[in-house]
Amino acid sequence: MPIVLRQSNTGEIAACLQKNNYDLDYYGVKQWETEEEAEAQKESFLHAIGRDDAPYWLVLSIDENRVKLCNVKLKNDPSRILLLSLEGVMTTRQR
């Protein structure tokens, strides 16, 4: 199951510009294969995307289909923020 980062206070799921399998840029949810990998890279990744609140970001395992839905909701638009409630409800808003 993919691993993502969720901000504990706001519910924001970490997203950034990335490259797909065709070497094309897209804006989507950052994911890792293991919790250990996510924990090891969390601080440097958050710093790279301009976040200085690493202690508030928690590692979260979510279904691969949910990750795909998260990316659909982001609409490849870096001005959008994806929020995931504790109940699993996804919403977006502009930065």
C-alpha cells in the first residue's frame, strides 16, 4: 500500500511536482513504498517543498486507488491543496 504524508492539524496531503513514467511533469501526491522510506525522507522532502513543520506531518498508508483519486482531485494544479479528513473525506481548496 502506498505511503503518503498527512499534516495532523490541517489534514493536508503532501503533494509536489513530479515526473511520470513518460518523463512528463505532473503535480500529484508524493508517495513512498514503505513507512521507513517515508520517515527517512520526510524532513528533507518537506523542506524541499517549502514546509518547516515536519513534526506535524504523519506517515499514512492509503489504498492505491485513493492515491489515484487524490491526484484526480488535484487536477495537476499546483495551486490546489488536498485535504483528507480523519473520516476519509477528500476536499480541495486553493492555496
